[in-house]
Amino acid sequence: MSAQGFWELRLYEMLPRRLPDMHHQFAREVPPLFERAGIPAPLAYWDCFAGPMTAMLAYILHWPDLDARMAAWGRFYTDPQWWKQYEDAHGGEQMLERSHVLVLRPSPAWSAAPSGPHLQAGLHELRMVDLLSQAAGAAHDALVQVDLPCIEAQGAQVLGLFDQVMGQRLPRAVVLLAWPDLATREAAWTAHAVDPAVMRARTNEHQTHGAPLVGSTEAFLLRPAPYGARWAGD
């Protein structure tokens, strides 16, 4: 898949008992409406089982440009069939607590195109990493040269590294990872915390920039939904 364009990551915080209803809607009812509006089929869907937002449904879209995105969502939200589906699905009750929309582009430091989540089944991880504001480019370099190689050596598969261009708490990097299992993930991040190369990098960053380039992180553990993943053939 091309590394050009933009990605849109949408996160829906659900009422826990309504999460199955939302999955049903996106698996069966929404795809024809997306196609009619010109919204590309999502590359993957997930639900979250650990992190700051549980009972969360997430999906990601790939857009050629932001004008195409705006036009397609405009068509979708003026489609009467969508509003009928919306009312039928909700049944007069609340489903959604709140939604978050992040617009991303590939990290300027990362040369690989985003890979598909199917490449390693099981556990996926979404990490939102705060970056030092006065040195965001150097922070992306540090992730590519220091942090990601460390966790890849411990069993992670990097699905994508992105620069968040719209959303809250900028500048921020967004990382998508796949793990074979939870134990591997836990051991990898424990090793990362004490890795000599990582520790040296943070010390050097503090000396050069006055603070580490990579700041606090929100991490979400995700289960791929059994529908929608298509990065392999995109």
C-alpha cells in the first residue's frame, strides 16, 4: 500500500452493553452507505479491552487527500438512509459516550508503508506518544532509530508510525503494533524501560534539548474485529 495520503483514526467510546450493536452496524449496515458516499472501506476495525478508554470501537481509513475526506463525509451525513439506520440502531437509547477523530500522515522519519494488521493475529496496540514540542522532528527520528528497534527485537511488529496532524495534544506520534500475545508485549516494554541504548538516548536528549524527546504515552490494547481488515490487498 502507498505511504502517501492521510489516515483517519476514529475512536468511539461506547456504553459497554451497546458495543455489540455498534459492531453489528459497522459490519453489516454501514458499508453500503460508505461506498455510496465515497468513503473508503476501513482498513481495520478493533475493540479495546485495556487502556484509558475501554468499551471502545476503533477503525482506520486511508484517504488520498483531505479534500476527498471532507467531501465524502459531507455526502455521508446528508444521506437520509444513514439517519434512518442511526435511529433504528439507537432505538431511542444512547449508544455513544463520545467520539475522537485523529487525522494522521506517515511519520517523516519512517520509510515503510503501513502494514496490515492481519500480518500478526492476536493482540494489537495503539500508542499515542506526546513529543517535545520544540523538537518534534527529532522525536520522530528517536522513535525510528531507538525505541521501535528495541521493541521489534523483543517481538513487536510495527504496523504503522504516524504524525498526528489534527486532534488533541499536538505534537503527537501514533504507533500501531502487533504482538503474538500479552506476555510478549509485557516482557518487551519491561525490557525497553531498562534498555541501555534507550536510556542513553533519553539522557542525551535531556542534555541537548532540556527534556526527553519522547514524553507520556496513552496505550490501548486492541482486539481486531473479524470483519473489515483488508490492508494486505489494498
